[in-house]
Amino acid sequence: GQNIDQPTEMTATEGAIVQINCTYQTSGFNGLFWYQQHAGEAPTFLSYNVLDGLEEKGRFSSFLSRSKGYSYLLLKELQMKDSASYLCAVRDGDYKLSFGAGTTVTVRA
Amino acid sequence: GAVVSQHPSWVICKSGTSVKIECRSLDFQATTMFWYRQFPKQSLMMMATSNEGSKATYEQGVEKDKFLINHASLTLSTLTVTSAHPEDSSFYICSAFTGNTEAFFGQGTRLTVV
């Protein structure tokens, strides 16, 4: 099974940077995903890491260290619309995604 | 990009009745789809893996006789909640992988059992 931990809540100011950490312990690993979910809506894909290192995608970047079982999602130039829940998910060898509890990010003006 | 369409978006049903939720991959073939359930302020919990042409694989604690999954074609999986009860009220979401790197989610179905 998977054990995925991420902070419950984070608050930041518009225009700032926020880093959401995720640690995991898995019986098999086949990639780590980050999703954004607004209340009452389905998750939307943000990033995918399977090799160590940083993946940059516009204002969002994601980092992975497989040896440490660690990832982070970096959100730059925060906008009000970035207020949402951010889900860290780990995929095992059977292509099953297990999700962390999610981090609620609140962006303040 | 790839689209996964889920229907209905919301449904209210009486206790004891059955509800069917459809999940379609619109522009790709999905041999495997996944069904999740999400209670308020909680994360997504996987219910089962839906395999085209074969039986679904259920996660521990999920009743296969209550949550019937049928994956009759490469583009359609259905989840039927049988004899629904108020505790089954939840947000049900399906997903499918295209290739190796992205899992797309349906819009989700908000089920309320009264």
C-alpha cells in the first residue's frame, strides 16, 4: 500500500511563492502526480514526475527525489484563482493512483 | 487533450433504489479505468479498477455486490450503486490513463441519497 503525507493547509499572499511538500512510502513506485481540485469539482492534472529532478511548467514546478520519498509542488506568482486543494498522488506498478489527503491553499490579497 | 466524460453530474435518489453512473473516454481507448469516492473535505479513495472485458478489481472494504462495475467497451465503464443508502451519498469520480503520463478525470457525480 501507499502512505502519503502532505500538510493540511497553507496560506500565502497574492504574488508570493508557496511550496507544498509531499512524502510517501510505497510498496511500488511508477510516478508521482500533482493535481489541483476546486471545491465540488474533479481534480485537474498539474504535473508528473517519474525521474529525480525538477519539472517546470509555467508558474508551477514539481520536484522529485525517489531515494528520499519526497516531492514538492512550487507555485509561483500566486493568483487568487490558485486558492484550491492540491493533491499529491503516487502510482504503483499496477497503474493505481493513491492520493494524499490534500493541501488547502488559501491566497490572500 | 484527452477527455473523460462522466454522467450524470449530480443525482438525487430515494433510499433503496439503484443509480448508474457512466464514464466515457471520448477521444481515446481506455482498457483500464478507475473509480474513486470522495467524502466532504477528504481525499479521493480508490474503490475499484475497471478492466475492459473482465471483472473489476475492488479495493479492500468496498462491497463488490453493492458497487457493480461493468466495462463493456474500450470507451465506457459504468458504476451502479445498488440499494443506495444515505451513507452512500458522496462524490464519485472516474479516471483513465492515456499513455503513461496523465490520468484524466471525469467531472464527477454528486450522489445524494434521501
